[in-house]
Amino acid sequence: MKILLAALLLWPLCAVAGAPDGNTLRAHVSFSVTDGAVTSVHVEESWTVSPGTPPTWSIPTRLPGLPHLADSLHAMAATDDAGDVPLNHTDVDNAPAPLRRWTPVRAVDGTLTVRYTVTPQPASEAGGPPIGLIGAGGGIAGETAGMLALPESTATFDVQLTADVSALAKGSVATSSKGEFPVTGKMTIDDLQSIWVLFGPARRLDAPPYAGFALGAPPADAGDLLAFGQRAYTALASSFGYLGMPRYRLFLRAVEGESPATGTSESGGALVTLGSTFRADQKGDYIHDVLFHEMAHNWVGHLSPNERWFSEGLATYVANVIRCEHGLDAWAACAAQLTEKTGWALDSRARNWPMDKMKGAAFSDAAVQRTPYGRGMLYFAALDATIRERSAGKKTLLSALAPVFAGREQGKPITRAVWEAWLTDAAGPSAVGTFHRVVINGEDAGVPRTAFPDCLAPVRVRVRPPGATAFADSYTWVVPAGCRPTVAH
């Protein structure tokens, strides 16, 4: 599942006098290995500062799925042109992401260099969003947010990221969602903390503009999963259209044990954590659903500010429609996943909760956290049916949304006001009221028979959600005889 972390990863930034636009920030990583496993990641960063206010740098104390992030950094030391720089550090309890901040005791001039060691996150914590660095298959993968303590600055840096993988197995790669190492370019700190990185002896599939990488031994053949990713990329690019064929990089890390099958997406790539074996409730098409969902986020994007019924609901909808329309899986696989996701919305104690109430739920409360996925999915399916009916079949949900998505690419964010204006135009004057009742406030709404393709037929069932005193309607999904993919390959 994708948890959009933008708000959580933006630890407080202040305009630092010693970090002007155009300053170069260099970061180099190397590794210690014991018995074939990465045990430490060594980081060296440097940037030029000017006399005046001492620079500060920080990392979140914790993030979802990464409860001990700051404590995983050890032996923080700094030097400048004059020699060793004594440091103080403090833990700042700032919402939404508490942080650990380092501050020089004296003024710093010239080039500031900081060095520290990162202990990888244990594989036992691999069930959350894959931000932290976790070892797999003799290598390691994660996100820069889970390894770099970065300057607190709003400046744009000329970034140079380099890596030494000589301690890893022969043939190891150093790659990222921005391309192969070294990684260079103009970046803000926000950009720099949002890069997937993978180091080690990876299986890879290069099919530009798509590329896939896999560490470890997943429960299905790694080559087959990367090839599925390539087909998913083609299906998504052709279905959404507005991005053309963008560069995209998929990363898989397979840890020892049962597969958590969790992932997170950033622009241009996704990282998915698998295990070495399936759980009892998983099959190959379950992994396909996770991969397709995470990849879909590259095209779905989000509202400004993010609202999970949109980003997660639309990604869940397309993963259970486009995937089987294009023949990547049989319709029965999408029907099974659709039944499960419908249960997330309708067989949940948060079934009728307003969205604002769900925002207050603990991150670990999976039953509540996944309710927007199912509610959004069902809403978008019904909205697609409305748009097709109003346009006499000339438009679909995705074709109607294409101009809004294209505008976002041109710097016009999709705010709630933009969304509601589009909704009125696409689905009629009553559509905004329906949206507020059903999505925002949690009012029950039936699922039209035409809400999904003909090869996905709803069967009404009765459920009693946890904590409820009465039964209510839900749905399972079946596949009528004779269904075939609707998009030829």
C-alpha cells in the first residue's frame, strides 16, 4: 500500500545563511559487510558555508514504518577548514515529524563535512512503508529520507551523490530513481530526501524508458516480476496518456521470511518490499496488484494538499480495472482483489466515518488506514459510470481527467476547488453534493451495476462491520462466462 509521505518528510526548513542557491552538496556512501550482509552504511556529506549563523542539519526522529530513524545514525562528527567542529544535538518534538537536529558549537567557515554511520533497519520491521534501508540478497535498498541527515535549508543545491560498492558482491550496482550513480542535478532538500536507492547484486531489466531492479529471492521469479512491471508501465502510460512514456524505475527488495508486499511511490519510481515466501493469503496476482497499484501513483499523483481518497482510491481503482483490461492478469484475479478492497470500505468499523475522523487514527490501525482506499475505489467506479452515461460512451473517468492531470504537469495544482469545478462539469450539478456525502462524510451509497467493466459483476452480500449492531450491504465480485481482456496486446 502506498502512504503518501510528503507532509511527514518535510521536516522544518529554515533559510540558512550558509547555504545559498547554487551551493554544491556532496554525499558519498560506502558499506561494511559481515557474512555477506550489509551491517553499516557510512555517509560523508559536505557543503560550503559562509561566516555567520551556524548551519544546522537534521533527520526525523521517526517516520511511519521507521520508528527509530534518528537512533540508527551513529558517530556523527564534523570538520571544516579549521579542523574538528564540536556539535550539540537536540530532539525537537515538531509535528508532523519530530526531528533530531545537530548544531555546531562554534562558527563554521569554508567547507563543512559531516560523517556518520547508519545501521540498517531490521528485516522484522519491513512491513511498513519501505523508507528505511533494509538489507536483501547481499545488498541494501531504501529511500534517502531513511539515511541522510540533511541541511535545514530552502536553497537549491547542485547535488552530487556517489557510492562505493566495492565491499558488496562482484557485479553490484548503485542505482536510484533518478538514474545510475553518480546522481547529479539541481535539487532542493525536499527533492533530495525523496530518492529511492538500491545497492547490491541486483537482477535487472532494462527496457527504456522503463527499468526494473530486484534484490534477493522473491517468492515469484524476479525476472517475471520485473517483466510484469514493464507491461504494467505500458498499460498505465497508454491508459492515462498525458505523460507520454516517462522514465520510470521499479525497485524490489526481497527480505527473508513471509512477504509483507508493501510499497511506496515517489515521482518516477516505486520501491516494493517482498519476502522470500508468500503468506498463506497471497498468490502471484496479489503481488501483481501491489506492483500495479504502486506504479499507478506515478500517473494518479495527488491533490494539493493530498487527500487519500483521491491518491489511494484512484490508484486502487485503476489497479483492479486497467490491469485486467490489458490482460496482465485474468479477470478472476481482479475480481478477488476487488472483493477484498470493497471489504476495506464496507466491512470496516470506519465505514461511515468522515474523512477527518480517519485522519486522527493511528498509523498502525490498518483497518482504518485502508478504508479510504476502498471508499475511493468504489466512488471512482461509480463516477466513471456517470461520466460514460452522460457522454453517451464518448468519455471515461480517465479521459475526462486528462486535461486536469496535464494542467498539474504544467504547474497548476489540483486543489479541492479545482476538483469540484471539474466534477460539476464532468458529472453534473449534483455531483459535488454526492461527493461530499459519500466520500467526505461517509454516507452509504450503492454500487451501480455499470460501475465496473462487464467482466466484473457485483453480488450483493450482507455484512456486519466491527462494532456495528446491524447488518449492511456489501459486495463480492464474480466474472461472467466468456470474458477476455478488452485491450488487445
